[in-house]
Amino acid sequence: MAAHDKEITLGDNSFTPAITLGEIAREVQGLANRIAADYAGRRRPLLLGVLNGSFMFASELARNLDMDCDISFIKIASYRGTESTGRVSELVGLDVDIAGRHVIIVEDIVDTEHSIEHLYRMLEPLRPASIEVAALLLKPGVYRKEIPVRYAAFEIPDDFVVGFGLDYDGLGRNLPGIYKIKR
Ligand code: 5GP
Ligand code: MG
């Protein structure tokens, strides 16, 4: 069995274990229980995972959610606009009519909130009944609290982390726990 308590190397950086799979399982179960209680008696929620980083968390959350739900995934494509408009973001892959739906955005990590702010702006005109955010990780020292992250499994310091869906230059997404960069 691979040891997940050891330092690892990805590309040119070293990472040390920060959160174990067991801790993730426990906290995500708790999060799923809270969601099930909060959404009881309402129309079934739509878990909307933001690819690629959220795939493992979305899976863990869904497996532990003891209620009917829809599950879908989107991507945010970000590219440079034609003129002086700067960066443009576009929603890719939304295949569900979210009008009247209780949407739970499922994110790997919320840092500056730019990503979920964009998402809010793109989802709100589609008239969902509600939008909440579930994040595996939250960096509370950094995010600006304009959009509440109602469901966060872990609050972590402002260190770069990988694993359980999060990557470093494409590497580390498949790690079963969370690792933080060694400075
Ligand atoms: P935001 O700053 O907009 O809240 O987060 C943007 C995105 O940056 C996140 O969805 C995530 O993909 C990435 N990100 C932010 N912090 C980290 C980190 O510590 N590690 C990794 N791998 N990605 C991060
Ligand atoms: Mg992301």
C-alpha cells in the first residue's frame, strides 16, 4: 500500500501531507448531512460541479448525500477577448435548465472568490430558485466574503495545495488526500 504520510514530489516542488482521506471522508459526510437537512422538503437540489478540480469532492459529496439530487458538471472557459475587454469567461457544458432549481455549486477550493463570482453572474440570469456554494477547501484569509460559502469542509491557510482533484501543473489530482507545498 502506498504511504500517504510521506513527502511527495510533483514536477519541481515538494509537498507534505495536510489532510488525510479519512479526515476528508468524515468532514464531507458532515457536509452532506447538513445539506440533506437544509434541503429536506424542497425540490431536489442540483449539484453543479465545476470541472476539473471538483470531480472527486463532487463524487464524495454525492455518495454521502442521502436524498434525491441531480448531478451535473460545468467548466468555465477563460480566454482573452477580442479587443481591450480583457479576459472573458464563458460557461461550458450546462445541460440542465436551472430555472426554479436549487443549485449547489460544488467547487474544489475557494480562494479569491473570482471563480464563484463569475459563476454567480452567469447563473443568476437563468433564474434558479437559489444558489449556494459547497467547497472542499476555503482559504478564509484570502476570500472577500461577498458571496457566502455556506458549505465548506475545511478552512485552510493560504498555502498552495494539491490532491483530491486539485492539481499542480496537471499533476496530483489523483492523490487521495490533500498535500501542501513545502516552502
Ligand atoms: P478563486 O481564487 O477564484 O477563488 O479560485 C480560482 C481557482 O484557483 C480554484 O477553483 C482552483 O482551481 C485554483 N486554486 C486556488 N487555490 C489553489 C490551490 O491552493 N491549489 C490548487 N491546485 N488550485 C488552487
Ligand atoms: Mg476550480
